[in-house]
Amino acid sequence: MILPYRLTTPLKDEEMAPLRAGDQVLLTGDIYTARDLAHKRIQEAIDRGLPLPFPLKGAVLFYAGPTPKPPHRHVGSVGPTTSGRMDPYAPLLYSLGVKATIGKGPRSPRVKEAQLLHQCLYMAALGGGAALLSLSILSMEVVAFPELGPEAVYLFKVRDFPLTVINDLHGGDFYLEGPARYREGRP
Amino acid sequence: MRRLSLSLVESQVKSLVERCCVDLSADLLDGLEKRRGGEPCPWAENTLASLLENARVASRERIPLCQDTGMAVFFVLLGDDLLFERDNGTKGLEETLQRAMRDAYRESSFRTSMVMDPLRRKNTGDNSPAFVHWEFLPGDSLTISFIAKGGGAENMSRLKMFTPACSAEEIEAWIVETVVQAGSNPCPPTVVGVGLGGNFDTVSWLAKRALLRTPLEAANLDPFYGGMEERLLKKINGTGIGPQGLGGETTSLAVHVEAAPCHMATLPAAVNINCHAHRVGRVVL
């Protein structure tokens, strides 16, 4: 059993560099959710030169829309949504300082190029594992666009949030390497 | 004629919706457990173990298995000899289903994922409307099936109008290609619903209805299609996509094919994929 890496936000380049596609990571710190409509709003704010809802520099973005907080718990369920839908926005956000994104599903070649150029990580959280993932979330609060409901930007404080590195800083892609390694019989 | 209370229907449907989004059904748990035991890829085995753990946490904490509590879809089998007592203040069965769904989502703090309009995209705030499909049959029974259908898996759907010259092999290859193209996006291990025949509109309905079949491992009663399901599952689980698309054998848990008569010039085919959080259930009243 290979031990997972531990990362804490804000992420530092020297801590991200040793990671390789397929590595397990436990992330502690602050992550911001943003999905389809929040991305559209952020893009509009950037285009018009308006202030941004949270600092993009050094940010970790989680492509997700949580369930509301139920009365009997401190947070609802939350897991990743399909990252590919955010591909049109990602290169600009990387260029403005976003250091890592969390979601599920592969990224486009253009996004992967931008990740390498700006040295950004892409990690997957357990898709459909929202109940389990919620155990690693300490708190949630809306920080922007509350009118979007589940598509608002939430700040999550997380402790040991479990992730798999998909795209590392060296061009590795575990959505290609994982299935290939299995097929070639070298798990 | 048999009289049936809409209040009873409403309370039964509401608890069906609540249960489906929180408790993974026994056949799904069995399917995941069996696959975990036989999974040759170690990290895939770990992923399947995490999915089983997720189901345990959801059940224990009474929270949704997945944050995407889906679009609400009902399939209603309505006996002709039923008479509904409007004792819940609604105008009838459709409104009863809609209200039961809305109440379940609000009271259980499920996510509301529906937007009012495809281009203007304002959240309706109560997950309405539910999609309701009606089928009528003789007799006095009412069967209501529910599926909480996530958007990520729904986006991987495909429909193709084949022509009668196409062989079963070509269609099977297209179905497998659909699953391969979907890759990690629909949260594998998936359940694959396939519709064959009908027309342009009913073939996608067939594909979605195929997802309702329980138990999960049940084969099509027609051995021709039962054999096709078995072949498709074997091919799909030979692609190496694996749980979460990270590699492994378990790409799908089941393939369900439903066929229907079609025009002599046509051969419609549709694929509707569901994620491992396969939230399907029914009540019979």
C-alpha cells in the first residue's frame, strides 16, 4: 500500500512537483466550488474588468454543486461534477493563478497544455461518493452568487480530502495511464 | 372499479423518492460487492470498496449518496379500472406525483437541479418538474417506478437511426463505442440502458425504461436479447476503463436491452447510461 501525499493550501510548486498521475492525495485547507453558471459569471467579470468573488491566485477550484445543509448535519453531500464542461473556461483561470482543479472525467488537449504551461494540477475526487467525501469537509459557506443556489460559489474548509492525481505537472494523465496499465497486465 | 386514495399514493411516492436517493438497493450493493471480490486490478478494487463505504455512510447519516440527486423521472403503469379519490387536495395523479417529489426534495435537503429553461437557466428551486411517463394497462393496479437520474451520466446518452441492413454486430459495436467514449464521465461502474426499435421518440424512452429493470442481474426474458446483454457486458468490461475510469475490469454492472416493433425502413437505437449510484425503485399500489 503506497501512502498518500498530504497537501495543504495554499499549494506550493515544490510540493506539487513530486506528484505523479495515479498518486493518492489528502488535501487540507480551503477549496472553492464553481460549476457551470459560476464559471460563466466569473468569465463575465473578467471580461468586464469587474472585481472577482474570491482571489484566483493560488486557488483550488472544485467543480461541484453541493446538496443543501440538512438540519441534522454541518454540511450536505458533495462530490465532483464532470470537469469537461468547464474546459472552455479553464485556461484563462489557470493563467490568472488557479493552482489546481478537482473534478471527474478527462480534460481537453487545450486544457492539458494550459495546465503544463501554468504548472497546475488536475485531481479527481470519487464521483458519486458524495456522502463519504462529506466526512472530510469541516464547513461550507456561500461566498458568491447565492442566487445561483447549488451553482453558487461555496468555500469549503476540508481536512484530508481524498483525491487521485489525474494530470501531474509533467504531462502524465491517469485516465490514459490507469486503463493502459491494467490492460497491459501491470497493475 | 377500484378506489385508490391519492393521499396514500402521495405518501408512498414521497418515501420512495427519499429512500432512493439515500439507500442503495440490495441488488446494487450485492453487485458492487461481487465485482469488488472479483476485480483483478488492485486500485479498482479499492475504488469499489470506497463506493460501498459511501453507501454505508449515506445510509447511516441519512444523506444523499450523490450530491446530484438528479432529475426526477417517474414511469407509471396505470390500470384502467382505477378510480382516484382526490383526498389530498390535488387535481389528480400527475399533480400528486409532482408534489410528492417536491416535498421529498425539500424536506430531505436534496439538491434541486432543474432549470426553468435550457438557455436562460434559472433554477426552479424545487427540482420541478418531474418527468412523468404514462402507460395504461387492463386491471386495477398502479405501479410507480422512480429514477433519480444524474446529469453527468445523462449527458453521455446517444441515439442513432440505423437502417435494416445493419447487423446486430454493428449495433453492438456502436453501443460499446458509446460506453468507451463516455469513459470516466458517467461515474463508472455504470448501468447501461439500451433501446432498440420503436421510433425516434420512443427509442430513448425504451433506453431509459431499461434502466428500471430489477433485480440488476435479471436478463431480458427473450433469450435473443438476453444473449446480447451478456455479450455487451463482457465486451464493455473488456475495455479496461474500470471504476471511475481509472482502469480495471468493472466498467459496467449490467446492460439492459429493451426492444419494440419499428417501421420496416427503420432501426432506431438509443443508449442511456446511469452511474453506479443507480437510484431506482418502485411502489405497487
